[in-house]
Amino acid sequence: MKTPLVSINLFALAALIGAVGQFLYKSGAERAGSTVGGYLLNGRLWLGVLCYILVMVFFVTAFRIGGALTVLYPIYASTFIWAALIAWWAYGTPVRPVHVVGMILLVLGMWLLGR
């Protein structure tokens, strides 16, 4: 079964949105405090939840359109790349050469699994 480009694009977008959700969880946790209200009334945490709901919607939509799990799930692994880039942008977390090598290996692995 050939995986439609629409499904691939939905998974790629889900990866980016999933990484944004991780950033929102982290930044929301930093602002949450130690009370239940600090969590329940935290807009960043709720936006993170919304991101993961969108990821789920994109997954389901992509699967309904069609495509192989072995093609689609490796694309979602690019979440790690997006998370590293967001951490660099938001927190100044360094992206070292070893991280770039890891990112290249992730992309190579995604390509190999999709073949």
C-alpha cells in the first residue's frame, strides 16, 4: 500500500504541533506553582492539551486517508528535532554537533523505514 502524501503531511504537522505541546507543558509547569489551581487555571497547560488533541485528530485523519504505519510513525519521530529547535529558540538550549548528527540519523532512519 502506497502512503498518500496527505497522510505524510498530516503526520509531519502532528510532529511539529506535538513539539509545541511539549514546550507548552514545560513552560506551563514552570508557572504552575504548587497548588491544584495553579495547574487547572494554567493557560499554557491547556494549550498543550489542545496541541495533543490536534495531534490525535491528525493521526486519525491520516489513518483514515490511508498509509502504512511503518511510513507514518517514523515521521512523528521528527518531534524530537522540533523540540530541540524550540528549546534552542525559547531557552537558548545549545544544539551541539552531536545533536545535529542525531537529527540527521533520525531523518535517515525515517527515510529508511519509509522505503
